[in-house]
Amino acid sequence: MKLNGNFVVHHNPMKLITRIAAVTILTLTLGCTSRYLTEYDQYRPKKAKFTIGSNSSNLARFDSIPFVIIKAYNTYTLNYDSLWYHDIMLFSDDGRFSSSGSLQNERRQIVEIDRKPWISSETVGFYQLFNDTIMVEYFTNFQGGQYHTFMGSIENNGDLKIFKYYQGVGRFKVQINRVHRNKLSEIPLSQIYLISQ
């Protein structure tokens, strides 16, 4: 390899291609071994980085445990092509969190949720309640996998108001703005219809 002005000139292109291939294979191998796939084709980290939730680093151990919904919230946002983006947040009796979204032609009274939201959702995590304040940490498959944290309060009417949103968990997080998720309405459990996919 020689420096020619501002450019690096490689005399042996096969050596360069071999190095690039080795780095690519190593990156793919490490990436594939650090996550697993649920039966609904959702990627999860093998060793999650959550700071809340008991034994929350091993998400696979929760895959066979039923997700019993105790609270549900949603919001609708009208997007540019006149479809409604329906954002749903679910909270289980054992401290787990699940969230999903879908595009719909209209707002609906009855909310259809997969019978196994923990393994079918692209977004899962854990929550803690401190009186009327809630803290949630979750992993989402967005852009290869990201962690997010939010803090909110449960208002007197039952709605969820989110007042801080972060990308990251624990000490390693940066505040971000998620305007469409500032306030979510409580969904009465009687309006949730569980479906099988």
C-alpha cells in the first residue's frame, strides 16, 4: 500500500477484497450470535441491556410466559396519506411492556391485539411504577435494534402522559422528542379483542 497524494493505492486488490470479506463475515457472525428470533420473526437481543425488570437480560425466558394485560393505552395520529397510525402500549401483570403500531383507514372502538403480544411485537421491555409515575425501558427492532426509555404519569382520568423520552437506557441515554406519543388514552380492557395470527 502506498500513499499517492491524498489517495491510498493498493497494489494487491485481492488482499483488500479478502480483508473486506473477513471483516464482513466477522460482523455478520457476531451480529447473528448476539440476538435470537421469536416464532413471529421478531429479533430480540440474547443479552438485553435493561436496567429495570427482574432477570430482564434474558428475554427468551419470557417467551413462553403468558402476557396478562392489566393496562392498555393508545393514540391515533393522522399521517400524510390520510391513514391513521394506531400506536398501542400494553402493560402486563409481571412488569413487562409491549408496544405495536399499525396503519388503519379509520379509528376503531374495538382494538385487536395478537394473543401473544410479547413475542409478536417489534417493541418489548419492562416498566416500573412509582406512585403515579411510570418508567419504561424497551428494545425495538427499528434500524437494526435500539433501546429507548420514557417516563410518564398516569393522570386522574386514567390517560398516560409521557413527559420525558430518551434513546438509550440507564446512564447512556439522550433525550429525544416523540410528539405523537405525548399523551395516550386508556383502552378499557373490555374493548380489547385478542386474535391469533
